[in-house]
Amino acid sequence: WQAIETGVGNTQYSGQVTLGSAQSGSTYNLTDTTRGNHKTYNLNKGTSGTGTLFSGADDVWGNGSPSDAETAGADAHYGAALTWDYYKNVHGRTGIRGDGVGAYSRVHYGNAYVNAFWSDSCFCMTYGDGSANAKPLTSIDVAAHEMTHGVTSNTAGLIYSGESGGLNEATSDIFAAAVEFYANNANDPGDYLVGEKIDINGNGTPLRYMDKPSKDSRSKDYWYSGIGSVDVHYSSGPANHFFYLLSEGSGAKTVNGVSYDSPTVDGLPVTGIGRDKAELIWFKALTTKWGSSTNYAGARAGTEAVAAALYGTASAEYKSLQDAWAAIGVGD
Ligand code: ASN
Ligand code: ZN
């Protein structure tokens, strides 16, 4: 038996936050009893198993510095909780499979490992500590990105190669941004950047940009025949770009203090419909229209079916949707 507790997390990227924890005897542990018993484990540089469940004599986790092993645990546990809350409260999906069952997180994977990943086989997500073990990949957007791989795997099942792989990656980036906005955390405000807190390039630039993906010098801005042979983290570019355009529209814009300037391949403007509607369309297409081998053309068709049902084909939303697909080179 474990009592439901509310702990305090002193995170590296998101300031002081509330964490779901449990109390067993005189010991607290990072088990989020109100979110499917999601647990967070310390691998302590190991690369297999679960290491040890974070636990301690008080319900305070981390001190904001990566030198305290609990800090990355606090960030990861917080990111998982936000992602759980986002899917439940915004889309009515309780847990990755929609069955109320939590996954688990593992932090301190390997030595100075610069990646994070979702695994279907453990139904868990795992985080390295980043360069010099000082930049753990545990920011809100990275956690939401990895957890969303679990959602995609249990819904459309987009195969992780070719165009479906790019759509799979974009889905993780899109909901990473969505969760970050949803979190409304003063230390990590919502943006259309991926990985802006973890300094993965060592010069303060983010891993990916959704307004103009080619700013990372690798991602594609527009669809073209043959994009399916590009790494999925770059063939995601057009879909990320589509989501930005549908949400915010083309041209220059500043959101939460970040400036964007989104181009269109046809040179025609796109009028944004707002992030909430764009997220709803993407989520419904993912969960009710797409399948494992959906490509960009199929993605367009699925979102059109969703938007037609939600808003009608004569609506401003439907027009913007068509314009945004055309703007990234996906015709109907
Ligand atoms: N962090 C990467 C991702 O989630 C790991 C991978 O390449 N699968 O996409
Ligand atoms: Zn990914």
C-alpha cells in the first residue's frame, strides 16, 4: 500500500514543480499514483534493466543541478506527468494506450549519452545525461516527443522509415510543442522549437525548427518525390512546417518572445487557425484515419476527412488546411 503524495521537484529546465509521488513506510518514491503509476528510475550510468526507483526520506527531488542525481529524475517525471495530462485533458486519452496504464522513465542512461528514446518493448522512455553528463535530455519537449512515440505506436503505427517515418517523427515534434505550450511553465515557455533547453549543439541553438525546418541545415522544408529516402528526423520537416503554418500562418510572427518566419513553396499565404484546432486535427487523423504505411499524400487526405467532419468543407479551417498542405508541396 502506498499513500498518494505530492512532492517538490527542483528541476534543471523547468524550475520548481509539483511531482506525483508515493509514500511507503517512511520512504517516498517517484511513483505517480494519479497518472497510471508512472515510475521514474535511476540507471546510474547503466544501459539495461531499471536500475533503482528514485526514493528517499523526503519528498523533495533534485536541487536544479545535474550534479544531483535526482534532478534529471525530477525533470523526466515532470515531463511525463505533463504529457499524461495533455493527452487526458486535451484529447480525452488516458495513458499512451488509452487504458489508464502508465509507462516508466529511466534517467542517467550510459555515460555522457546524447540521446533519449522510447522503446515499445519496455513501454518506457530513457534519457542520457548529454555532453559531459551536464545536459540531460530531460526537457519537457524531449519527454513529450519520446512519450508520443508510444502513442503513435499504439494508434496509427506509422512505420519508422520512409515517408511514414517522417510523419512519425513529426507527430512526436508536434505534440512536443503542444505539451510545452500546455505546460505554460515560466522557465520553459511554449515554442515551435524542439530541444531548445538541452543545448545539444553546444551553441544554444535548438535541435529542430518547425517554422522553417531547414534552419537546422538538414531538415527539409517541403515535400518532394524521393523524400522517403531521407532520415526520418529530417523528412519530418515538411510535416512540422505544415503544423506551424496551419497553427500560426505564413510570414513573420512572434510567439512567447520567439520570432518565426515561415515560407511557403507556392509563394501563397496561409492563414493560421490556431494551435488548438491544428492539434485536434492532427490527433484525430493519427488516431482515426492513418495507418502504418500512411505517406504525405495519405496524411493530407486523413486530415481533410477530419477537418471536413469537424468544420465542413466550406469552412475557413478547411481552406487553411488545404493551403497549408499546398504550402509544403503536398497536392490533393
Ligand atoms: N531521440 C530519437 C527519437 O526519438 C531517438 C531515435 O532516433 N529513435 O527520434
Ligand atoms: Zn523521435
